[in-house]
Amino acid sequence: MCHSQRKLLSGAVVTLGCFAIIATCSRRSAKTAPLTLQLVSPGFSPGATIPKPLTCDGGDLSPALQWQSPPDATQSFALIADDPDAPVGTWVHWVMFDMPPTLRSLPQNFPKAAQSADGSRQGTNDFDKIGYGGPCPPGGQLHRYFFKLYALDTKVNLKPGATKKDLERAMQGHILARGEYMGRYSH
């Protein structure tokens, strides 16, 4: 091989190496910048007052939630509902995970069972209970309640009763898409 051929080959290798680095970086940024999932609740408008039956002043029923079009690689869904306005710091109202990738909704008053027939599992909320615990802010203060849905590229395989922190650790590097819905409540 002559000198000019080696130089040409060397330049081609450097160019291919740069493309490989760019492709790798693009894949990494896709992992850190999840797509958006459209999450809605037919029970209340975004940012509106959460109806009393869905709170501690009513039946403490979980809201109905709906979503669609997750990424094709979705292997499970996870859900976290919390209140960042609580005086003690963010208060966790609901933790769910390993929901099937074919699921597109949760009915109102989802059973407070540790595990459902479809394999969905629920964690422990900050009321120290399994399943949903509705809004119950102290002293008439208006709080925001965020329902966050995650499309994951894996099942997290945590045991029922896992906490929000357990779930967040297990989801790291596996979030394909995320949706959020917020309601408000004071009593």
C-alpha cells in the first residue's frame, strides 16, 4: 500500500469513527430526553380542581387516567402521583409499576391491591398504604397534584409495596416517554 492510499484509508477510518461517536451520543441523548406521552383524566381538566370523590374528603377514589401512542419499544408503564406543595416536602400519593405495555387507561377507583391480575403492581404511598391516597392538604391550603406516567423499555420487577424512591432508581436509564397531568385541591 502506498503512502497516499494509507492517508486516504486513515482519513476514512477517522470519518467512520466520528460517525460512530455521533450515533452513540444521539442514542444517549434519546435516553436522557424522553418523548412526551399525552396523559389525560376525564374526571377533571388540566390544572382544575380535583373532584371531592377523588380526595380524602370524599371516597378517596383514584382518578381515571388515559393515554395513547407510547414508543414501540415500551415494555411496561409506571405511574407516580405526588404533591410538591406539602409542608414536609413532596408527598407521594400513588406508586404503580410493571403495568402492561398494551394498557392505555386506568379506571376510576383502581383497586388498592398490591398486584393486579394483569401483573401491575402498586407501591407504598406516604400514607404508608398500598395504592392511591387522595389529596388531603392541611388547613385549607391549595396544593398541586401531579400524575406522572412513564413508558419504560423494561419491567422494573420490584416487589409490591416498593416506594417512589425505589421506583425512580429502577427506572433510571429506562424511560422512553413521559406524560404529566396536574390537578389542584384544598379543603
